[in-house]
Amino acid sequence: MSAEFQSIDEQIKASYQSASQVETQARQLEVRIAKIDGAKRHLPSRRYGQPVDMAKIRSNLTLTSLIAQDSAELAHYCGIDPGIRHRIDEEKEARAMAGQACRCAQSASERPTKVQPGSASSSSSAASTQ
């Protein structure tokens, strides 16, 4: 009879250790996600010893977007398309290049043009002074 109790005691201990490991991993993931500005309030609630529900994270568009913008690695871990991060980076780079091109075009149009001697504008100003 002692062997039966030992067996059940071992099972109870193993179950508790398993729940503790799941809880530790879930809390670490929640802390990692909470580091992202605005993400903490969107984390799904869970019971002690239960893993973070990745399906609930993926179904929350705001949280999914925040994670994807922050880290491609975390997005991949959560089952979110990590390509979103790459597309966001490409769009930012394209906007930056377009803005730079626009600034260059504006500065080029603001440069004063040199008046060539003998051109129409210099002869008309000379005629008006006489």
C-alpha cells in the first residue's frame, strides 16, 4: 500500500512541477510582451499554471500589430506572420527616401538662378535704368 501512495505522491509532485514550469514560462512571455508600449493591457487573462493563449493573442489585432512591429522573433514565436515587420521596415525606408528626395527637390528649386550677361532680363533692367 505504501507503493501506491508513493506513486500518487510522485504524480502529484510531477503535476505541480509541470504547472510551475508552465507558469514560469507564461510569466516570462507576458513580461516580454508587456515591454512593448501599449501591449500590456491587451494581454489575455489566464489561470495559474496555464500557458498564454496564443490564439487569443493572434485574434487581437492591436496586440498582433504591436508585437509584429516590435520584434519579428517574438511575432514568429507567437505564430504571427513575421513578414509584417519586414514590410513595415520597407515602408518606413521608402517613406524616408521619398521625404529625402522631396527635400532635395525643394532645395534645388529654391536656389537662385544666375543671370547671364546679355540675357533678356539683364537688358530689360538696363533699359529701365536709362
